[in-house]
Amino acid sequence: MTIDELNRRFGLTSMLMFVEGKGGMPVIEVSNSHCKARIGLQGAQVTSWVPSGEAEVIWLSSDASFKLGKSIRGGIPVCWPWFGAHESETDFPAHGHARTVFWDVLDTEAMDDGTTVIQFKIIDNEAGRRLWPYSSDLIMTMKFGAALEIELLTRNTDNKPFKITQALHTYFNVSDARNISVTGLEDCEYLDKLDQFAKKRQTGPVKLTAETDRIYLQTQNDYSIVDPGLNRTIEISKSGSHSTVVWNPWQATAEKMGDLGEDGYLKMVCVETANAAEDFVLLEPGQSHSLFVKYQLKTDKSG
């Protein structure tokens, strides 16, 4: 479907329009009374969310590559139907294929309170079926307002059960990763990927002082990113998830990655709403699972 066709079918006057983005890929631009946002149709990936009067909440690398079939560094990539490496196929892509294929727009809506709603469905194609040989629906609903809400709904339409792991791999924009803290994970057990997945326990808020890659277990509570440099707290609430990933590659690993931008690791932290590790989802035929997250800001204007 062309940009013009998308605008005719789904555009919302002065609130939502489709434009050609970097690399020639279609992008949705949202502008309403609450916020501005950008979403790419490849991966149905949010790359910007700016509440009115506030600084950018979502981090996107200055060196991000916008190429067909390639993951984009930053934003909110969708990891599905597995998180991390595939459990048996070493040549399958990390984090599945949902973040690198195009999604169809199912519907757009302007709510009475000014919030903009967009619903997507992943496009079924031959490449995806090679990686994921099950019949299923994957539908994502986003609400852009004073808060950002995302629901990822997986439905088993097959005649046999399947298992998924998944994550909303959100990159948050921060003033300085060395000075922020993640609260709400105190006393939680976590798997330390950098120490052969050894199980450890968090003491106090999470502070970043070196490369960090952890899966926090049994994390149903709300949590926050406290950022004194921007005088704000990003509050995160969720459902359908019992694991939370905290990741920052730090300097040495970031330099090897090549697409984080100069000192990009200091400007971001990933705090991911997930079903990972032992927190997998088993769906019988006809069953569905909703992974939901809500982001909102609490700001200190006196700062």
C-alpha cells in the first residue's frame, strides 16, 4: 500500500499522517494535544514519544541504520516469538523476526480525550513462516496520549500448542546513564547474562556503572527510571509479564556494536517489559496472551 493510500484509509486530519521516512520506509507521525510520536511500519516500532512540554522519552541512536529487514538501534523493538537466542536453531535471528518485518495497519482512532490509537497486525509471509511454523495472530495496539500504552496480543490459531518468550525492548532517553537509578526492582532475584546467567539478588536501586545485562524475575510490580539530570521520573506499569530486563552495553561493547553513536551508551538505558527465561508463555489452541505496558512521566518543574 502506498503512502497516499495509507493516508486515505487511516490518516486522521492534523493528528496522524503517513510519510516517507529514512531509507524510504513508511513512518506514522502523530501530533495531538498530549504528545508527538513517530512509528515505523517496519517492526511497528515506536522511535519517538515526546509528551507536550517535555524532553524526548524514547532514545534512538544517531547512527541507527534504516534498511529493509534490518533491526533499528533504539526505539521500542518488538522481540517475538522468542527473546534472545533461539533455544535450538543457532542460525535463527536473535529476538525473532517481528522487529524486522512490516506490519499492517488495522485501524486508527482519535479518542474523545485527544489520545491517538493505532492498531497493527504482523504481516504473514514466507520468511516468517520459515522461522515460526505455527498459525497465530500477533496484534499490537498503541495509545499515544499523556501516557504511552502498548499491548502486544498473541493468539494461537493453530491446532497444537506453542511456547513464546517476548519483550518490548524499550530504549529510554536519559541525561546520563551513570547518574540515573531504576527503582522497584529492589530485593528481586535476577539472572546475570554477563556471569553465565548466575542467579543473584538486587540490593537497593539499580545503578549503572559498567556493562549490565540482567533478567529480573517475578517482577509484577511497577518500577521507575529516576533521572535527576532531566528532573523527571519515567513510571512503568505492566501486566502479562513476570520478568524485566535491564540492559546497557557500556563503552567497550558499544564501540564494538558500531551503531550506538558517539557515547550513545551514556544517553540510554533499556528497561524491558518481558516474558523471558523461566517466564515463558504456553498457549494452547484458541488461547491468547496480552503483554501490556504503560509509560508516563512525573516531572519536577522546580528543578
